[in-house]
Amino acid sequence: MTNINYQISTEGHAQNNTAVAWFKLAVASLVFAGLFAILLVFARTPGVQDMIPFTDFFHVALIVHVDLSVLIWFISFAGIMWSLIVNKPQNNLDKAAIGFAVLGTIVIIVAPFFGVGNPLMNNYVPILDHPAFITGLGIFTIGMLLQVFRTITAGVPNFSSANASDAISIGIYISAWVALFSILALIASYLGIPSDLEGASFYEFLFWGGGHVLQFTHTVLLLVAWIWISSACGVDVNLSPKVTVWLFVLVALPVILTPLIYIQYDVVSLEHRVAFTDLMKYGGLASMPLGLIIVWSILKSGRTTDDKRPVKAALLSSIILFAAGGIIGFMIDGINVVIPAHYHGSIVGVTLAFMGLAYHLLPQFGYTVPTSKMARWQPTIYGGGQLMHIIGLAWSGGYGVQRKTAGAAQGLDNLPEIVGMAMMGTGGGISIIGGILFVIVMIRAFKKKDLA
């Protein structure tokens, strides 16, 4: 069994316009996330910070940056893949989905400049506790839901006699159902939170269950991206499409425990939080069989053609970061910076997989092939910086450095702690450069249509 092509053809695809719209929104979210990262620097710069007319603008900018670079970016890229398995002519539902998503994103971006404040640093979706910002999130979520609905109602992919392309479509289809589960978990959390709870605690409990479930959507799509771009790079993933389908089902299977957690434990209980933490921690191991098969196939493969070197670099960097994040997750002991080391590794692993697929899809959508030196080095710079970042965090966490602290509050009294956090900062700076390079490559490609 050789040369199984795990790709979805986009040539003449009926949903290309929808997919390209989600594509551009995904890249735009990273552009504006980068601008808010620059504002973060200004908000901490003596002299400049006094010129900013908004209270606590550092945390305001940080929240918008995180929501754009994780939530909007991930869901928008999911929108690309969800739309590509519909394969029916674009209709008003497609247009409404992307329209709501774009409008919600715009509201989120502009809200801080109209004095929207009260930043709450809760997990998963940090919030500016103001009706305008929350409305923006709500509008974007409607766009996400409409795209999910369009995907799951457009027709079930062929399970019984699936070929390689069908297997990829089924993985994407499964991810859409998991995303719907995450929204249902969000609603269940809202209904289970006491009416007198407010502020950061309210949003912490609100997003806890749904946020953990949504990670399984990202994990399924990560594996879809891995196997897709592995085939694009000439890697022979010697695996039966039917087996691949069942391995995708296995990755999403832990999500079926979600209703039991809500039935058994009160939403604001410690047991509820621990149950979802364990669901992600141990349920995430279901991704290992397919992940290891893909990695083994890559290790056996030969050299990649020059036009696919940026894609291959992103794939390898994604695997390393995602694996490191997973391993660090089992090292968590207490409330320290090992926790952000874990989720930064996992998040960046997904981001790099999407970056690699973005490079592959550019010529599929009629844009130029990214073959510049910048494109070839970007994944390594971004991934290498983030690897240094999470190693520094994990090292410092081992010495007890607490999370969500800064400056003197970190208690960096000993050399190992200082070295670890210095490594964290240096790696973070390098990864920012890598992120900027990705945006530059994408904008250049969007400006130049491939007329060949």
C-alpha cells in the first residue's frame, strides 16, 4: 500500500470563495494581534505609557492580543477547513457565517479604543467586561456556529468506502461536531453558574468546560493538517483510509464524557474543574496513535522539493512543539509557570500546523507559492523561539516561579530562576519575530496572484 494521497483538492471547489474569506480573516487576526503586541510594549514604556488615555491599557491590549491570536485565528482557520468539505455552491448561510465572524472581529478590535476596559484575566477567553466587547465575541460565535451548522448539515462524508480524501473530510467533519459540543458545554456552564457570581470568577467557570472541549477540535484539526501537508510534501503515510477514519474518531471520543461531568458535578465545584482537566490531560493521549504513525512516516521519507520546504519546516516544528507541550502537561504540579509552558507548547503546535497548511493552500487558491528564504526560515524561527520560551517557563516553574506574576512579584532570587525566565523572554522575543515574518509572507502572497 503506497502513495495514498491524504489531501483535499481545491481546484474548482464550490466553496473556494468562502474558504478564502475565512483565510483572509485568519491572517487579519494575526496582523491585528501583532499590532496589539506592539501596543503592549508601548503600554509598558516609561514616558509613552503616560500618553495612552486608557486605564490599565496593558491588560486591555493583552486580552485583545490573546483573543485574536488564539480564539479568532484558530476558529477562522477551522472555518477554512469546515467550508472545504461542504462542496456545494456558496449560499446565504455561507455569506452570513463569514459576515458575522468578520463583524465580531472588528468589534473586538475597535472596542478598546472607545474606552472599553475592565480587563479580566480568566482562562481560555480573557474578557473585557463591557457589553461592547462581549457583544463582539457573541457576534463572532454566531458566525462560527453558522459555519458549523453549514458543515454538519451539508451531508455526511462517505464513512463506508472512504478513500484518503474522504478520510480527511471525515476528520474535519468530526471536528465540527466537537466544536458544537463546546458551544453546548458553554451553554450548560452558563445555566449552572449561580446568579450572584460575577467578574473574573463568572467567566472562569463559564469558559472552563467549553474551553477544554474546544481543545479536542483543535487537536483533530492539527492531525488533519499534519497528514494533509505530509502528503503534500511527498511523505507516504502508509495507512489505510478506513483505519485513519477510526483514529480520528478515537481522538474525539473522550468528548462524549462531557455530559457526564455536567450531570455529576456542580459547575462551580472543584471536582468539575479537575474532571475537565483530567479529560484533556488523559483524553489527549488518544491523539498519540495517529500522531506517531504520521511522525514515523515523516522519519522514513526523503528530501522535500524546494517549493514545499516552508510547509515541511512548519510540519516538523509543529510536531516538536505539540509533543513538548504534551510532555510538559504531565509535569504540572501546583500553580506555577509550568502551566503556561504546557499550553504555549500545545497552542503553538497547532498554530504551526495551520501555518504549514496555509503555505500549502496559497497556490491552491491562486496565490503565489511561498518559496522565499523568509518563508523557509519562518517556521524554524517561530518554533525555535517558542521552544526556548516554554523550556524557560518549565525550568523556572520547577523552581516555584508562580504564574500570572510579573516584576518583583515573581521572586527571582536565585540564578536558576533568573536563567530560566531570561530564556523564556529571549525565546518569546524570537518567536514574535517569527510571527511577524509569517504575516509578511502571507500579505506578500495575497498581493500577488499566480496567473500561471
